[in-house]
Amino acid sequence: MRRPLPSGVRWYEYPRYLFKNESSDILALCGEALDLLGIAWRFNKRNELSVARREAVELLDVHVGPKY
């Protein structure tokens, strides 16, 4: 991602997980599972939840393995 700053343009990137499904029941199950694991998540669209905080991504990587 590119972000313009007064000191110039900076690039940054970080891993994150996005879970998309049209079923609200499936998303609720995913959220409940993440809650049980103590992983911070949020809805970023009506049909998508994200795990984006650095510590949450690291914890999810422990359970499912890194995605890169």
C-alpha cells in the first residue's frame, strides 16, 4: 500500500486475513471460533470479516500456519 506523507510517499505492507461468505451463520461461526482462540477480528463489510492487527495475525498463524 502506498501512503503519501509530507516527507514523501511511503510503502508499507502487512499480512492480514479476510474471510468472506454470503452466509451470516458461517461468518458467525468463524467469529465465535476466533473469539475462542482470543483472536481480535471485525466485520469490514456485511459479508466479510478481517483479522488485521499484527498480534492477531501472528496468533492465527500459530493455529493455521502462515499464508505466505
